[in-house]
Amino acid sequence: MSGVRVPQSVQNKIGKMNFIQYIKDSFDELSNHMTWISKEDAQKTTVTVAVFTIVFALTVAGIDYVFQTGLDNFFKLF
């Protein structure tokens, strides 16, 4: 390989500085340059997701019960 060799201690220091700057820039981006939904919209969306999750889980449980009952009855024939 050609190029300048950078000592490991310097590489570690540069890597840490870049990571710290990345974290600082991320917080700045999240707090100053993003549009957040209102608290009411977030609550409505959360409730909607929770309701659909429960409905989906109950549907899957119902289908599982039907298949389990059907298979139990089928295997009782033998």
C-alpha cells in the first residue's frame, strides 16, 4: 500500500472526534431541523397501532385455534 501511515493512537483520536461530532450533529438535526407531529397526533397513531395489533393477534389466535381443533379431530379418526 502506498500513502502516509498514521499511527494507531492518532487514528483512534480522529475516530473518537468524528464520533463525538456525529452525535452532536445528530442532536442538532433532531432538535432544530425536523418537523415533529403534535402530541395529539402521536397519541392517536399509537392507539390505532395498538388496536390493530390486538385485533391481528386475536385473529391469528382464532385461526390457530380452528386449525388446532380441526387437526385434533382429524387425527382422532385414526
